[in-house]
Amino acid sequence: MTASQTFLQLFAYVSNWDFQLNLVFLLAGIAYLLLTGPVRCRFKNAEPVKEWKKAVFLTGLILYYFSLGSPLNLLAHEMFSMHMLQMAFLYFVVPPLLLLGLPAYLLRLILRVRMMKTILSFFTRPIFTLFLFNGTMSFYHVPVVFDTIMASEALHNVSHVILMFTALCMWWPIVAPVPEMDRLKPLFKLALIFGNGVLLTPACAMITFTNELLFNTYAEMSQLVPLLSPIHDQQLGGVIMKIMQEIVYITAISTVLVRWIRSERAKDEKELLELKYQAKLNLSKNEL
């Protein structure tokens, strides 16, 4: 059996999937569908949730579970490249999907708590989030810090919570899930996305182009899937992170641009209708 076949077969074994975590995410999905479906009418000013938003949120949940509960999590402890793929899903793909799918009326309930609103307002300031997320991500990949975290399950779990929090904060002003809190103009959203892409480049470049093994955690070739040498595995990890990052940010830029164009077009149409209406009023007055 080849290494690639072994790699694929890991996903076929039921024992390699975390079914306790599966139950947690399943319950989260059911709760979401109830809150956006039959129970929605119990919330004040609860606007109908479009089907695409539900699909986006559930996709985020599925990818969240796939990252932590599938054999990918097992491989992430064996191969640095798989660890980076896991991180790309967790902190670049999942957060914007969850924020896009959450209805504003549920978030408003959370924001009614003054402390929550204060915390969110502080940590979601655009420039602050730019350095908070990328600084945390870069610090995480400092070799001595990385090896220390990976050697402790408790530190590993804490680091995941911190990184997920900073990722959600970073995406909040871009996605703007609560319309009345969307104060960032499209041009500044584009600049924020571009800045995020630039700030993480040095860390990705260091991992990708160095010829030295940086992380002792992955100093030995994987026993489960002996596909790559440790140095090539490390370099592949840097490439995966950068490619995934660029795909997500290009998608985000495209989405912001499309929304901006639609918004400007709607404004132009509204102004045109107002001018036509005013012209009709003036014509009626002249006829009288």
C-alpha cells in the first residue's frame, strides 16, 4: 500500500472521527436552524434569514468540525503541512462563514449586554484587529512558542480559543453582520483585507523559503503517512497557508467590490427616480 493510499484510508476509518465533537456541532446546527426558523418569530424585529445565509453558516460549522473532528486533526499532529491546512480552515475560512450566516437579531441580543458591546467595540476596531490577529498568528509561529504550545494539550486548546477570537474580531468589521454597526467604507475594507495579506507574508515566507527545520515538533517524518521529509513538509505548510490565505482574501475583496458596485448603482437609481418625480411635480405646477 502506497503512502497516498494510506493517507486517504485514514478518512475511511470510523474510529478516526471524533463523534462526541460531531454531536456538539450537530446540536449547534439544529439550534441554529430552530433559531432562524420556527423560533424566529419570538424575537423582536427578527428579519427572515435567507437560505444562502443558512447554507453559509452550516458550511462553516461543517468545516469547523472537519478541522477538529476528522482525521485531519490526527494528521495535523503528524505533519506540519496538515497542521497549516487545519489552521487555514479554522482562522481564514470558518470565521467569515459563521459571521456571514449569523442573523443580526441574534447578535443584537448579545450586544444588549453592555459588557459584551464594550468588549466587541474595543476588539473590533479595524486597525487594532489588523495587528491583533496577524501579531498573534506570527507570535504563534515563533519556533520556541510553537513547540511549547504543541507539547501541552492545555496550551494548545487555549491558543485555539485566542486565535479564533482574534480571527472573529479581524473579520467583524469586514463582514459587518450587524448593519447598523457597519461603519467602515468599502474602500477601507479593501485596504484592511490587503493589509492582512501583507502582514502575514513574512511569517509564511520564513517557513517556506528557509532550508532549516524550524519546529522540533515536526523534526521526524510522519509515521502514519511518510510522504515528505520534515523540511519539505515544513515548506509545503508555508505554501498551503499562503495559498489558502490569498484565495480567501481575493474572495473577500471580490465580495466587497460587488456589494460596493450594487450599493452605488442602487443610489444612482434612487437619485434618478427622485429627479423624475421632482420633474413631474414641476411640470404639474406649471400646467396649473
